[in-house]
Amino acid sequence: MNTRKFAKRFAEKTPGRVPSQIHAGAYSATLHYLKAVAALGDKSTGPVLAQTRKTPVQDIVFGNDSIREDGRVLHDMYLFEVKKPEESKGP
């Protein structure tokens, strides 16, 4: 339910709007960057990039993710297959 907490906080600051996937991604990336800067006490590009790649991404929107060497973020995704109504044995 952490995503609901994020959505509620977002809605409080932007009345009448709810966050999209783009908002959530921007929040996650910015938070991770700021954590790296705080850990280093420096904003230099090279050290900050190295710090972001070695630090797991942990936030309320996407949970625990990792960053590959090429900068891509890896996070769990779910694939669900739903039965057709005629395949169901119950209501």
C-alpha cells in the first residue's frame, strides 16, 4: 500500500491530480540521485553515477530495485494469465 501513500501525498500537493507512471518514475530517480549526493557529500557526475549504480534503489513507489552498469533500472514485474469465464469452476 506504499503506492497509495505516495499517491495521497502527491494529490495533497497537486489538488485534483493523481500521479502517473511518469511522476512516480521521476520521483524515484530524483530520490535515488539525492541519496547518492548525500552519501558522497558531492555533486560531481562521475562519483555520483558510481554511487547510484552500487546503491540499491529503495523507495515507496517501486520497492527494491537495482541499476545495471549501463544505467538501466531493473525491477520486478508481474505477468498474470486470467481464466476465461467458461474455464472457471466457481463464481
